[in-house]
Amino acid sequence: MTGPRASWLGRLPQIALGGVLILALVLGVATLSARPAWQSLAPGIALVRLSLTHSGARNCRDRTADELAKLPKNMRSPQVCERRRAPVRVEMDVDGHSVLAADLPPSGLAGSGPSRIYHRIELPAGSYRLDLRLSDDPATQGFEYVAAFDVDLHPAESLAVDFDAASGGFFLH
Amino acid sequence: MTAGPRAVLRHGFDRLERILDRAFGPDWNPLAQLGPLGWFLFWIVAVTGIYLFIFFDTGVTDAYASVTWLSADHWWHAGVARSLHRYASDLMVVVMFTHLIREWAMDRYRGRRWFSWITGVPVIWFVYLSGITGYWLVWDDLAQYVALTSTELLDSLGIFAEPIARNFLAPELLSSRFFTLMVFLHIAIPLLLLLLMWIHIQRITSARTRPPRVLGAITLGALVVGSVAMPAPLGRAADLATVPTRVDLDWFLLSLYPVIESLPAGAIWAGVAGFTVLLAGLPWLPPRREGAAAAVFLDHCNGCARCVADCPYAAITLVPRSDGLPFAHEVEVNAARCVACGICMGACPSSTPFRRSGELITGIDLPDRPLAALRADAIAASGALAGAGRVLTLACAHGAAGAAPGRIILPCVAMAPPSLVDFIISRGLADGVAVAGCAERDCFNRLGVAWTRARFARERDPYLRARVPRERVLTVWAGPSERPRLEAELSAFAGRLATLPAYENLRPLGDDEAAATPTREGGAR
Ligand code: HEM
Ligand code: SF4
Ligand code: SF4
């Protein structure tokens, strides 16, 4: 038996051969670490995403004078509402063709939270007319919020359609 | 041997490993060092990660610029560290899955060895999560792709109040708080991974977490050369006004992403859950039949703790003496961990077949294959030997040896106490003893080869006594695909024995020694 130093010095051929094999493995790994490229979206396609959060209406009625009188003074709000909110109706057309028409249920266990949607639409690059409609109260006829946008989509463009009731409804990012 | 998928795979590994044995030497064979290599790669990733953090800007707006800067201006240290960080992580995926498949092929994951397997399953996901959060931080188009695809998948679960994919809807929505969360996760998840890797090896004794020094050096050297030769690429800066169309995907850590894109989210989650449950259930599909756990016989135990040191599965503990005998300790076997390998019996100083008076009992023994039966097996096997150069073989059930006359198959060759070899030769049961174990690079019972060698070399208790003529003892380490070599070595050994003069210290078997009956498993068949 020779010392540990001598034992590996005597094995230089194995170290060289082993090193070459592991280097080959590493180079193979490095190659697959970024190749081949993955085509996630076909060339010439643009992405439109509709993402919004909006609360549907609650079913409320006025309290009668009797009811109000029974309540402690500090709790006499004039209306009672159900916890559950109404679903929000959203529709979207591209060049007059419907691509989305959905009743978005309220979130939360009691259905008291806002309705949400995140929807992807892939479109070939080009010019389009987007029509958007939203209704948050089934009691009213038609749509409270309506918008139309003429867009010119470049390949690989990402267009986000968002909604904010306070600032008037649909808007583009 | 049945030709099921496991046997086929096991033979395949064995053949490949024999080639690598020749290239690296059995002790540096990387396929026999996958667990230690996994640990080593983890540390490379950890150290280079800490180094990268010195140069990395954790703000979402500056992250990409800092990565560009360190990859270009400081390519010779920080850039190399970045490539090392990436390629070592990728290699870890390769090592991990090869290790998983190999442990399955070697059948080292079932029965009472289930623990390492089960704890290995979450390790897989934490390796992936570490990689995914890492790619996110670069904030190039690949990062954007990963961010978008991941958050859309997560949102499909419907557990977040606000869809998190909204963070990546448009440039002005990108929140630096979300990015900070990813930075935090990329540190926290690898730390949890380390914890899981540590738990993974808790039920085995002296787990190898470091590869042999030279193998480690070769691996690190190759990674450095690879990092200089092929620096990790960097995509274009992320731009949320566009959508990434073509990305340079890491096919190790991100290979699930194309799948995520092509299948409905529900199928992905079901697949992940199904894969995890199936993998975790494998040790019971079907379970392995194992012998009863080792039993301690206090009358023959002096608390020397050799069995504690030799058990590969941390199944024996030293506890205070309970029976009033004048020793400080005794041992206790944890039956849930004992795989009935018998290595403890081979380690016990009381395990000597020479005792003539009374029953042959030792300090720790296998109820299904006690020392007394082993001695009887040896005597029975001896009856099947004739002519000059009689070889009695003590063979491992997991090596190359098949059943044959004059051969005793053991769960592990380290189950045979060295005194059994002495007994066989000095009683004239055979002219020589061959010990045929697993391939030298890796033992089915982890430490059986190492202990047998050390005992025979008189480096570890119990020693093979000096009086045993070494020319009458042969050790052969051979894997399942090496049966021809084993048989050739055995017959060459028999040939050498035939030329030796008769053994001069022969003390023939007494009538009282031949009493016990052999077991079904062993003896002449
Ligand atoms: C990169 C991740 C992993 C690392 C670093 C790792 C590390 C290790 C180490 C150091 C050992 C002990 C080797 C020895 O000393 O004999 C081991 C054994 C083992 N590992 Fe892993 N492992 C990893 C992943 C996995 C996975 C994913 C599985 C399977 C799901 C797995 C299953 C096993 C099994 C079954 C054993 C054998 C335990 C025994 O001998 O009873 N490992 N691993
Ligand atoms: S037989 Fe002995 S050495 Fe083997 S696992 Fe059981 S207690 Fe440990
Ligand atoms: S090796 Fe034998 S004597 Fe020593 S502690 Fe174990 S059982 Fe007792």
C-alpha cells in the first residue's frame, strides 16, 4: 500500500478518461440547457388578454318603517341586502364574432366577493375591432358598460384589456 | 432470475457500470456515487448562488441589467459562476432521476427501506421549484415565459383572491413586491430542499454525502470547463408589452412547461398529483417480503456495539443494560428498520460456529436464518463437494451467483462471521472458501462489501483469524451480469486449491457439531 497521494497519481489515466467522459456529459447537459428552442406561440400571432375584477350587484330592498323602528338607533340603515352577489355578464366580440360570452359567478364561499376573469385569445397579427360588453345587474336590461376598440396588433404583441368601473369601464393597457 | 423489467434494467445498469468501472475504477464510478454526487452538486449550486447574489440586483427593473453586466463585463468569474450555477442544477436533475431509477432497479427502496424512497419524492419537486424560481429572477424573455405560464397554471387552482397572472398583464402592473417574493422563494425553497435531502438519509448509517475526492474534482473541473466553453445564454430583456414566442428552454428544469402549455390545467394538476402518489406508493406495489427482524440474545451480548456500528440501516441502538449482567450496555433492534440483512450477526463476537456445548446461540441473530442453521447449511453444502479442490461458496443473493451445489446463498456476505470461514477450512468441510458478493462499486446492503473486506484484512472487528491460510480464501465481487467471470474465478480457485498440499491443521468435525438441520434457503440444492 502506498499513500493516498501516490494512489491517485498512479491513476492519472483514469482521471483523464473519467474527466473526458464527465466533460462530455456536462457539454451535453449544457447543450440541452438552452436548446432546442421552444416555440411557445406560432410566429405572427399576437395575444389579447382580458382580465378584470368587478363586483356584481346585490339584491337589496328598502326596510319598512316597522323594521327600522325595531332596530337599535345606530343600526338603522335603510336597506337590507343579500350577501350573495349577482354574476357578472361579460361578452367580447372580435370583428363581430363572439369570442367570449360568460356569466362570471361571484367569488367567496358566500358568493359575496367580486367576479373575476382572466382570458387569453390568440389572434394573427392584423387590425381588429374589439367589442366589449359588461352587465353587473341582471335586473337591468342590456349592458351597463359597453366599449369598442380598433386595434392594430403586431406579431408577438401582448394587448391587455382591463376594466375599472370608477373610470368608466373597459380600457386598454 | 426472472426477466421482469427490473431484472432487465438491473442488468443494463450492471453492464454500463462495468464499462465505467474500467474507465474510472470501481471506487470512482459515478453511477455508484449518484447520491453523493447529488449532494456535491447541491453545494456547487449553493456556493455559486451565494456568489451571484453579490452582483445581482434584486429589483425587478434592474435584475436583467445586473445579469447582463455580470455575464459580459465579469464573465471570467461572475459569468462562470452563473453558468456553473445553471449547469450544476441541470446535472442535478440528471443525477437525481438516474439515482431514482437505479435505486428502483437495485430494489433498494421497498420493504423496510421505504423511508429513503418516500422522502426522495418531495425532493424531486423541490429541485424543480428551485430551478423555476431561479429562471424567474433573470427577468429575460424566458423568465417572462416562465412567469406567465406558471401563474396561469397556479390561477387555475382558484385559490388566489386576485389572479396572480395579472401581475404580468402589462408593464405598469408589474409589481416589485411580487418579484421580491420570488427572490425570497429562490432562497427559501433550496433551503427546504437541503432539509429534505438531510431527512432523506436519516435512516441509513454513514450515508455517503461526499463523492470520492477525485470524482468530485473531476466533476467540478468538467463543470468549470463546460461553463467557460459554453456560457449560459441570456435572452432579451422581458417586455410585458409583448409575449415571448420562442424561448431557449432549459430541457432539464423547465421541460414541463411545453406540457403545461399543451394540456388543460386540470390534467396537469391531476398528472402531478397522480405521479406523486404513484411514485410514493411504489414501495408497496408490491412490497418486498423480508425475513423477521434481528433478535438480541442478552446472555450472549456484552454490549460491545459492533453490531451498532455495522448495521447499514441504523436499526440497532445501544441502550443501558437491563438484565443485571456486569456490562454497561446492551442493544435493541428497531424491527421497523431492520431489513434482515444479517450483517449484525456477522459482526457479533459471539457468532462463532466453533462452540461445541449446548445450542449455538449468538448475541444477535436472524430468526429466519440463525447462525446454527448457517453452520448446518455449511455442513450440508460440504456433503455436495467431492474430488480435489473443493470450494464452498458463501454467496450474496444480489450478486452474480446462482444456486449450485456447495453454495450457500446469504442475504449479504457480511452476514457470515469470519469465524465461519475459519470453521469451514479447519473442519475440512472444504479445501477453500469463496466469498462471492455484490459488485465492488456498490453493495446491495450498502456496507456489506466494505465490512467483509475490512474484516478479512484484519482492519475491522471481527477479524478473520491470522491462522486462516489466505490462499484458501477467495473473494469475488461481481454484479448480476458477471456470472461467467464468477464461475471462471471459482473454477480457477478450485484448480489452485487442488494443487495445494492437504491442510495440515485439520480438526475434523465432532458429532455434536453436526447436529442442527439446515435451512431451506441454504445448503446443497
Ligand atoms: C438530488 C436529490 C437526491 C439526493 C442528493 C439523494 C441522495 C442520496 C444519498 C446520499 C443516499 C445514500 C447513499 C448511500 O450512502 O448509500 C441516497 C439513497 C437513496 N435514495 Fe436518494 N437522493 C436524491 C433523490 C432521491 C429520489 C428522488 C429518490 C426516489 C424517489 C431517492 C431514493 C433513494 C433510495 C431508495 C436510496 C437508498 C436507501 C437505502 O439504501 O436503503 N433519492 N440518496
Ligand atoms: S439484520 Fe442486523 S444489520 Fe441488518 S438491518 Fe437488521 S439489525 Fe441491521
Ligand atoms: S455485536 Fe453482539 S455482543 Fe456486541 S453489542 Fe451487538 S449483539 Fe451485543
